[in-house]
Amino acid sequence: MKRVFGVKKQKDPPPTIQDATDRINKRGDNVDEKIKKLDAELSRYREQIKKTRPGPAQEAVKARAMRVLKQKRMYEGQRDMLYNQTFNLDQVAFASEGIKDAQQTMTALKSANKELKGMMKTVKIQDIDAMQDEMMDLMDVSSEIQESLGRSYNVPDDIDEEELMGELEGLEADMGMETESDSVPSYLQPDKEPDTESDLNLPSAPTGHAGVPPNRNNSQAEDELGLPAVPRASIRG
């Protein structure tokens, strides 16, 4: 609502820490420039004092140099004060940024806490335990089904331990006999050249005349091998 005497003037917002820091840094730069100029002037006066002889002229140069030195000391004091102010503002800015970071962290934690609470409402440990028990029951049923499907048919169940041990001993005896015999079947063995003499098992030829048995008739003729001579058939005309 407008007043009778005009509109109320709005106040300017207060300067921020960064604005104050920038202003002080600008003032410090100006002071540094003035100090540099005074240093150059003092350097000229020092050269003049070296060149002039002791007397009124040298004293006048010394007086001007003393005045410039006082100004330099004053500016140096101002510069140190501005540096201290800048340092204090930096400390405040650092603390302010730390508080802002803490506020953001707290906001993020509150949001995450709220989200976790909502998620915990949908997930209950009792439901998880019940689901685990149900899964174990299903696995047991599945094992029973697989065992039932893999069962053999027509297998006698009335076999006692003695009958089982006897069957095992018989298998071990059969396996031992197979191990002692040639493990390679005859139809898988390589072909060998036939040995007529070994196959027929014939005796070797004697080197001399064999002795005549005592019960044999001495009048019977024998051949060169000591065998009874075969009588030749008479040739009829």
C-alpha cells in the first residue's frame, strides 16, 4: 500500500562475506601500489645522499627521505590491518561454508532416513524367515521327488550281509583270474607266422641210429631213421 508521502524505500541487502573480502583485497592492492612508489622515491633519495657532501643540501635530502619513510610505515601499518581483516573474513567464510555443508549433510541424512523407514515397512524379518523355511521345505520335496524318480525297479530288498559279502568275494576271485590271464584277447593280438613244427609238436630228427628196443624182433628191417621199414610191394609181371 502506497503512503501519502510516497513509496517506502527498500533497504539494500547486506554485503556478503565475499563482497567484503573483495573490497578489502582491492584496498590492499592500492596500498601496495603506494608502498612501491614510496620505495622507488626512497631509492632516489639514497642515491642523492651518497652523491651530496655533508651539509645543508644533504640534510634537506635526508629530511625528505625521512618524510617518505614515515608515509611508507603508515601504509605498511594499514596494509597489515587489511591483511588481518582479510584473514578474519576468510575464517568466517570457512566456518560459514562448514555450517552449510553440515546443513546439507543433515538434510541428506534426514531424506535417506525417511526413505529407509519407508523401505523397512515393506521388508520384514518375519517374512524373510518364513520364505527361507518355505524354500527349505521345497528343496526337501524336490530331493524326494528326484530320489523317487531315480529308483530302480525289480531290485530285491531281502539281500542279507552274508550274501553280499559272498558275492563280493566271487567278483574279486573272477577279477584275479582275469588279471593273471592275458588281458588282450586273441582276436586283438597281432598275427604271427605259423610255426608248423611247434604246432605239430614233432620230435627232432635223431643224429644217429637209435637203439633197438629189447622186445623188438631183430630180424625186422629198419630204415635210416630207426623206424620199421615198409615192405615194398612185389611187382608182378
